[in-house]
Amino acid sequence: MATIIPRSPGPQVQVQAAPNVRNTAQLDFSPAIRTGEILGGAVAQYAEREKQKADLTAVMAARRQLSDWEGNTFRPDNPDGIAKYQGKESLNAANALLPDLDKHVADIRAGLTRDQQAKFDQVAYSFRDTVQSRVANYADREYAGYEAAERKATMENVSQDAVSAAVSGDYGLAETRMQEVLGIARAAYQTQGYGEEAIKASERGIVSSVRRQTVVGMMTRDPFAAESYYQRFADQMTPEDRAVTERTLLPYVEDRQADADATWAEQGGADPDHVPAPRGKPTPEVAAVLDEAAAKHGVPREYLYALAEQESGFNPKAKNPQPLDDGDHAEGLLQYRRTTSAQLGDFDRSDARASADAAARQFKERMDKSGPSYAIAAHFAGDGGADAVVNRGRVDENPKTALYVREVSGRAARWRAAGGDGGAIVPAGPAATKGDALARIDSIADPRRRVAAERRLKDRWEVAKLQREDADKTIGLSVYQKVTQASATTPLSQILSPDEMALVGRTASLNESIDRFRKLQASGTIVQDDPVTVDRLYRLQATDPGAFARTKLAEYADKLSGATMKKLADDQQQASNAAKRADWLTEDERLASGFRMVGIGKEGDAVGKDSQKKNLPREQERGQFRIAYNNAVATAIQESGGKKLSPEQSDVLLRTVAKRFAERKASGGVADWSADGLTARISPGGTSIYSTGEQYQLQISEADRAAVRDAYRAKYGSNPTDAWITQYITTKRGATK
């Protein structure tokens, strides 16, 4: 029997050769089992992968919720987030926000499976650490800012205390407060790890700021005290603060100096130079060398004495502790530097005679060149500085040089006026005349200061003059009112007060006007408006309101009616009102147009010899026209219940008055207008009036104007100008303008 064994795997089958031989076949199921196992493992792996993906998605969604919480919590505009905890309160941010985060994490975790929770816990722990760090950093920054702000506020408050103390004159307290500020600043900067150089630089800035603020606080009260304070502490200020202080302080000092000089020139009193107290007295030996040098070189001794007092206090051995730009120190009676002494003969700076001789020689040369102020300035700042301050007036850029000139000039005045002993100047009495006051100002050595003082004094005189004129105007109106209400036979002494009598006595024009008025009153004549006077006053009102306001109306008592006098007096009270001024100017321009309509415009006035006499009739006509127009306006306002006329209404009224005026004039008369301004009594005389374009307006009726205006408005939606209406009607009629 043969057995065939296949080479391929699978069930093994035995084949028998004979029929009676048993054939046995065996089946192997292990591959199928293995395949099932493989298939089952794949399904399980797939299910596990899907589960992991679902878990990851859930954890990522949970993480996104944490990000949303973080974004919302740290959003600056969220009032319930971290922005709620600012400044000092930032220390409470962690205690409030981290528990809220933990609660949020717990809420998210509750919605996850156990496996998802395990993974989310790792994410949440890491997230909480970063949030906690972020909150801590925020709190550090905020609290540091809070501390800095508190420290700054404290330093500013104490600095202001120092400034306030200095301004009030308590310099000891001011320095104590200054040291307080510096102590606070040093402690703060050391805490922040600043180095010593940085701390010192900060301290210099603080001191400079306090000095600058003190000068600013003092200068409105006492510019001279502020100037002295600045000169004392300028070296403690930064260049920037010095520049700002000098630009701010100088105008105050100059203004107060001009005021003091003007007061001294006018009223006398103590020397206005505000020179510092004398700096010692010269010994006989020093005085001798100064006198010798002054006489030798022809220099007024007071200048040499003033320089020596200013520079060294008459001490030949004086040495300035402040180093110069080259490291040298100024020395000697006149405080020369080494390079300058070398240029002047290389003299010993501690030798009083040599120093005085060099100073006198230099002073003489410079004084002959540009005057004593230049010589004083040059001793301090050299020829360039002296030229800038004295010759070109660049005081703002060189305040120290300007101050030096003022102080030395003042000292020189004291040495000159005190009999040569440098003592205090005897106070002067009040100036007898304006000339005496100006002569005192001429004695001021500083030309810039002299000009300012003279300008201030003349300004005072002008203001006083205006005040007197205003008072006289008011008293004059009171005189007018009392005279018009009293009998013409009652003596003025029984009507007027002493001040009013004094004004009438010293004002010839007022006296003559009142006298003429009383004569008219005694004769029973009612005073009416003089046309020429009325026109001139109203033109003055429009063209120069200031002069109109100062006009003494009482001097026209015999030329103005009571109503016109009252109106003009009321108008004077509103002369400073810009709206009123504009109205007056507009009204005057409107009347000028009316004058041209009737042929009496100023353009037609005569010029040259006897022009005033020739133009008098035209002035009278203009005055009559103005009176008529004013009366017509008053009537129209009264009829409208006190409502102001519109420009269009005023133009219509002007043309109505002009037409009536022209009709009378053309018929051979000059109008003498009655109260309503539209009727007239006719006097002989007259000329043709229709010769100009403006005069042609009188030939156009108001009805025609209204018709054209209505048609224009209907077509274009706006009102045409009067000039356009006139042009349109003229064209239609074929008239020649």
C-alpha cells in the first residue's frame, strides 16, 4: 500500500490501493483557528484605537474649555477676570482665580470617562501650573507698579512740601524735606538693585526738579527772591532745568523790575535795584589801590569798587571753590583766571594792586568801546557775552550775564550816591514833575532796563489819563442832567457838587456848552440835534468805538437833543461789545450807501483850500439824512414791539427815507426832518440826484423789488441780493446805471 503525502499544508489523506484496505483521512483545523484569532485581534485593536481616538477628542475638547477659561479670565476688558485685581489688590488674584479654575476643572472632569479623566488630569495639572505662574507674574508686575506709584506719590508729596516751605521762606524745613525725599528714593532704588552711580544720577534729578519748582513757585510772588534763589542753587540743577527756569523766570524779573523802577522814578523811596547786601568793606590798603587804578586809567571809581565788591567782597586772597572749564579757579580781588592774567601781563592774581590795575585798564578800553554796561558784562562773560547781552539784547539766552550787569550797576550806584563809602542810598522823595521822573529813569545804567522802566512809566501816565477822562465824562453827564432839570436862572453853585463845579471850571468847552444851553433854555428854545454834530458822533461811533466811548458828550449840551444825548450815552456803555461795534459799522456803511443814493456821499466832497467851508452844506445834509433815518428806525422798532429790524427791513427803510429826501431835494429844498423821518419842511436850494447807480435804486418801487425777489426765490430757493435785484430791473428797463 502506498501513501501519498502532499507537499502543501492541509489535511493529510491516506489512500489505500486495495478495496478491502481501510482508508483513513485526518482534517487539520489549526489554520482556521489561527485565522479567527487574527480576525478577532484586529477587531479588538480597531475598537481600542477608536476608543483612544474618542478619549483624545474628549480630552482635547476639555483642554479647549480650559483655554476658553484662560482667555476669558485674562481678557483686559473682563471686569470679573484678572483685570479686577489691580495694584495692591493683585495679591488677592491667585486666591480668587485658582479656586475658580479648580471648580471649572472639576466640572469638565465630571463629564469624562475614567480613562479620559486619567489623561485629562495630566493636562489639567500642567495647565494649572502655567496659570498659577501667569497669575503670579501678573501680581508681581501689578504690585511693583503699585509700589512705584505709591513711592512716586510719596516723593512728589514730600517734594511739594519742600517747595512750599522754600516758597514761604522756611529754607531749613525745605532742606529737611529734601533730604527726606532723597532718603526715600535711595532706599527704593537700592531695593531695585540700582548701582551707586544710577542712584546719584537720580538724586541729582530730584534735587534739580525741586529747585526748579521752587523758583517757579516764588517768581509770581517775588521775582527778585526767586532770582536770588536760582542764582544760589543753579549749580544743583540739570542743564535742561536751568534752561527752562531761565526762560520762565526772566520775563517775571524784568516786569517786576520795570514796575519797581517806575514807582521809584515817580514816587521816590528806596533804591529800586534790589542790590544784595554789601559784601564787606575795603580795607584802607585795598581802597587805596582801587582809587589809584581808577585815577590812572580814567575810570569812575564806583565801577571799580562795585566790581571788586561783587567778585571778592574786597578780599585780595579770595579763591572761587568752583573749578572753571579748564580746571583752574578764579582768584584775587577781581577774580581773574590764569589764562586772562597771562594775556594781561602775567601778573600775580593775589596782588591787589596788579589785579586792580588790570581791571581798570580793561574796563576803560571796553567802556570807551560800548559804555559801562558793556564793560561790566565783559568782565563777567568776555566781549562776546557782553556784545550779546548789551548790544544785541539777547538777555533770554544769557540771564546770568544780565543779572551780573544789574547787580554791579546797582552797587556802582550805591558807591556813587553814598558819598563814596558804599553805604545805603538815601531814599529819594516823590518826583516834582514828569520831567524829574524821566530824569531819574535816565540815571539807570542798564539800557534794556531803562527802556522798560520808561515804557512802564508812560503806560501808567496814559492809564491815569484815561481814568481821569472817564471820570470827567461821567461827571460831565451828571452836570448835563442837573443843568437840564434846573431853572436857567439858578446859579450853578446851587445845582452842582464841588467836583462838578471843579470840572466846569477847568474845562472851557464844557463851560461854554453849558452856558449856551442855559441861554437857549432861558429864551424858551428847545435844543434840537445839530446835523453836523450828530453825523460826526455817529461816524466816530462806527469807525473808532474807543474814541467814541471817551467822548465827553456833556460838551455838546447845546447841540444834541435830550433823546439823542441819552442814546449816545447808553451806546458809550456798550462800546466794548463786539456785536454792537459790528452793528454800528454795518449801519454806517448802510447810511453811506444812502448818502450816495441822494448825491451827498463823501466821495463828492471838495478837497484842497477852503474845502471844509465848501463841504459844510453837504455835512449838514448828511446829518439831516442820518437824523431822519435814525428817527425812522426808532419808529419802526417801536411799532414792531421792540424787535430789531432785519438787514432787509433796514435796507427798505433806508430807501424809503432816501426817496423822500430826494423828492424834497429835487423839488428845490433841503430836508429838515421831523420826528418820523419821512416828512420835511422845505428850505431853498437843490440839485439833480439821479446820476449814479446807487441813486437809480430810488427809481425802483418796493413792489417791483418784491416781485423780482419772490420770482427768484421760487426758482432758486434763496433770496437774491439787493444789488442783483437792481441790476436785473435796470437791465430789463434798459436803463443806464
